[in-house]
Amino acid sequence: MDSQKIADELAAVRSCHPLVHHITNTVTMNDCANITLCAGGGACDGGGTGGGR
């Protein structure tokens, strides 16, 4: 994949601002959210109290 194709795809993602629901652990949650925000999306981890306790 060439750099122009990557740039075009990234621009397409940024133009629609997708909401991405991350299913991950607390160690990587912040990194995943920051990467998604940097790419132009919105991050959602579901919140909650952790396992229904």
C-alpha cells in the first residue's frame, strides 16, 4: 500500500468521525483511546464498575 492510499484512507476515516467501542483491559485502555482519537475517531470503553460488582 503506498503512502497516498494510506493518506486517503485516513482522511476518509477522519471525515466521518466514527465512534469506536474498545473492549480491552485497563492496562491498554488509555493507549487504545489515544490512538483512536489521534486517527480522528471517538473512543468509548463502556465505562461501568468492572464486572458488575
